[in-house]
Amino acid sequence: MFNRAYYNGHFTCKLIFENSNIEHVMQGIFDIEDNYNKHLLYLYLSNTNLESIETGALKALERLLELKLDNNKIQIIQMGALKGLQNLILLDISHNQLSGSLDYRNFTGVGQNLTNLDLSFNNIDFIREHCFKPFINLIHLNVSQNNLLLLPSLYNNIKLSTIILSHNHISMINEVFPEIDTIDTIDLSFNNFTSSPKDLEKYQSISNLNLEYNYLMDISDLMKSVKFNTLLIKGNNIKKIIGGTFCSELVVSSLNLTELNNINMCENGTFLDASHNHLKSFPKWSGMKAIKKIYLQNNEIKEIPYKMFHDMNSLIDLRLDKNKISNLNFGVFFGLNHLKSLNLSFNELTTIDHNVLFELQNLEDLYLGGNKLTTIPSHDIFATLKHLKRVGLSRNHWTCPSLMDVLQNMRKNNIELVHHGEIDAHVVNLGGIRCWIENITVEHNSPTTDKYDLDITTSIQQTDTTMTTSTPKTESSTQQILQINDNNITEGPKTDVETNVTQGPNTNSTQEIKLKELDQIIAHAEKLLQERPANLPKANEDQLNELLVKNLRPVQSGIYETNNLFIIIIILFCCYLCIELYKFYNRHMSKMRSYKVASSDSQRPLANDIEL
């Protein structure tokens, strides 16, 4: 496709072959003597399956300004393939299959006017020294997404403003960058740096420095010597940042920061992101008059100190969600007159006083989900925050009456309810927010549970009342009696009753140990187990057993405190019976042997019957 236009009084054109099928550019193809070639300024051969350009194939395009060869299959730049492009300003060979090494001979014919060179998304392993030396006017260099370990010297490229070196294997930079005072953008992200490059410390200022996803542990020297507009260092292993000047943005998220102190945003910085770290206290900062957004979510902050926001009249977005804040003191939000969004969700707040929010006269979004709130003074809060538009309340410990009051006040004030995550429609809820009929203890930020949780608790509580009033003595037993199966008693600590039943003397007197009361207790326990919900989840069986045991609490010492006298009588009777048996044995030795065997066989089932 040809685009024709006039440039400086001359006829010019742009030749575009994008999304075509041109595998080779052969010598002489542009040698035709006509006005199109003489005045061709832009040649785009992107996405054409191009594999090679023969030597001298472009020599007739002396006035060409831009050559785009991106998204092709070029594996090597032939020596002399770019011959004749003395006026070229932009050369894009990105997204090809260049491999091995490059040197200045691959760019023979390209003049000093080149300002933009893009070699990204190739497989280049090595760039030889002085490869870019002829390009003294080079401004933008992109060699990202290659396999580079080292960089050639860029000392002669004194006009360099943007250097993109991300996604390589570079671990060290020594005397590479040009000797100039300031540079606009350096991107060293996704490399193998373990310490901040010393070569960067010679600059007075770097507008945008990206060191994300390396292996850095300390950048204190770099912070002291260089002034930044934007610094990006997330994805490293930096634990402390003390000192530094940032005049636009500071992004230090997803590190292992435990301390962030003496940060100066030089009165012009607008964005600070220290989220996803291990900060236990607020950063110590200054020069925050122009700050607009502060992100401190996913840390371990427990409280908001006074005077943290007193000079932040420009702040509009404050994120403190997923911390450990349990209390908000009066005056902590002083100075936030223009704040529009406050996120306090997933903390440990149990209550909020409307006076705490008095300073936030322009607040529009308030997120309180995932806390421990059971009620809030919604009428007073909404009367104070007259510009409030959206509120998040889910995943709290609401009682249904208090939640209903909040939702009614929201409706009266035309405030939208915002849900965090899943709507709790499968349990007792109001507006998709789970609530409880009465106050109960709920695990903090626990996921929504089965609907039978509350029903089981209520049922057991009712059973507790019935048992307490009707049979206070006969319902006493041990945990093991509740867990009796067909064959034996489950493992666990045994009371005196069980010891006597399972291991006691195998005599007729054992049969008299309160068998009727034991049968009543077992029958009642089985009845409770049969009456549980048929679809009770397996995970709740232990909870049910625990609640049943609680209501059938045994006396752990002794058999029954009220029957101690009866026990003494039984023991004396056993002693008397033993004496009589001994006398009988001596008189009838021969006959007693057979009787003993029969007596033992008849007594063994007695213990088994008691166990069953």
C-alpha cells in the first residue's frame, strides 16, 4: 500500500507491506528509477514472514527515515543489508529470530542520524564492544527480552535518554552508561542483579528507574546519591529502605520490607505504594503535600499514629486493608479533607465511632468488610459523611437486627452496598451479607459455613435446657460412653466407671454397678445421635460429639459422688463373698475345678455385656 504526501515541497510516500507474505528482499528490487523510490521515507515490512534481506537490497532508499522489520523470521542481518540508509532515524528489528552476537558491521550503512533502535524479543547472546559507537545521536535503545549477560559500552551515546534492558541475564554493569548528569528512563527489571549497579550512582537524577524482580537486598547507597521521580523495586528481597528522594512515584510493593523511613517525596510526589510487605508500623515520610494515593495494604500495621496525614490535603485514595488495625483513635484522620476513598476492610475492627470519621467530609467510598463489626452507629456516620456513595460491609459479625438498621439507613441516604467477594446467599443473610439472629462467637474472617452450624448449636442448647431440668443425675456420663461402638470403647482417657466396668473383678458383684443408669445414659446418647441432621457434614461430627459430652458431663473422680455409701457396701459384700468362696474351695477341691471353669465361662460374657 502506498500513502502519498508532500514533505518540504517534495512528493513523499510511505510503503506498507504489513501482514503480507514476503520471505526475501532481493537486490535491485528498489533500483527502479521512479519518483516513488526516490522520495520513499517510510518502509514497513512488519508481519510479512520475512527471513532475509540481501546485501545492497535497500541502497536506493537514500532518503528513508523509518524502516520497520518487526515480527518476522530474520535470523541474521547480512553485512551490507542496510547499506545506503544514511538518513535512517528509526530501525525496528524486534520480534525476530536474531541469535549469536552482533557487532558494528551488521549495521554498516546506517548513518549517525539514527535515534531509535529496537532489537527486543530476539535471542541475541552478545553485543560486541563499540557496536553502537557510530550512533552518536541515539536516544532510545531497546535490547530487552534477549539472552544478554553483558552490555557494550555506551559512552559515546551521550544523547541516550531511554535504555530498556529488561528480561535478560545481566548481573553487573561497569562503566557502561554515558557520562551525563541526568537520564530519563533505565529499565533493568527481570535480570540477575544482587546489588544496585554502581554505574548508576554517577547520575544526579534518574527520572524513572525500574529494578523490579532482581535479587537485590540493599539499595541504600543508590538512594543516597540519586534523586528519582519514579523508582520501581518490587519483587526483590529488600528489608529496609532508609532515606531517599522521590519526586513523582515510589513503588516498593511485594518486597520483604519491615521498615520504610525518612522518605522524602520532595513536595511533588503523587503516588506511594508499599503494599504486600511486612511493615509493622507506618512509614516515616516528608514532603507529602502533593501525594494523591497511598497504598499500604497487605502489611502488619496495628495502629494509625496521630499526625500522619496532617499535611496531605491532596490525598484522595488511602488503602489500609488487610492489616491488623483493631482501633481507630479520634483525630487520626486529621488533614484528609479531600479524601474520597478509604479502605479498612479485613482488619480487626470491632467498632467504629462516627466522630473518628468527622474529618472525612468528602469521603465517597468506605470499605469495612472482613472485620469483627457487630453493629455501627450508621445513622450518625451517614449524617457526618454527607457525600458517601458506596459502602462495603460483608464478612463481619453482624446481628440481623443491627445489619437491618444499617441497610435501612443506607437506603434512606441512597448509598450503594458493595460486596467483597462471594455473596452469602446460602445462609441467613440480609442483602447478601451473612448475619446472626443473636450474638455468637465467630471465627475472624472465616469463610461462610454450612447452614446446619447454627441449627446444631441451637438444638444442642435446647437439649441442654431439657436435660438440666428433667434428669440432672441420670444423664451424667463420660466422653467414652458417648463414643461406644458395637465392639469396644474408643480410645481416650477413662473414668473410674469405665475402669471398673472393663477391668474390674470378674465376680457377680460387678453386675450390680448401676447397670440400669448406664443403660439410660447410653440410650439417651444414641437418641441424640440419631436425631442429628441426616446431611450433617463429616467435619461437624466432632463438634456435635463435643457438645453432647458437654451436656452429659460426668463426675470425673469416683463413680458417683452421691453413691459413695453404696460403693462401700458393695466392696464389703465382695470381701465377704471372697472369704466364703475360699472356704468352699478348700472343702470341695476336686469338684471346684470343674465348677471354676464353668463359672469363668459364665462370667466372661458379663463384662462383655457391660461393655456393649
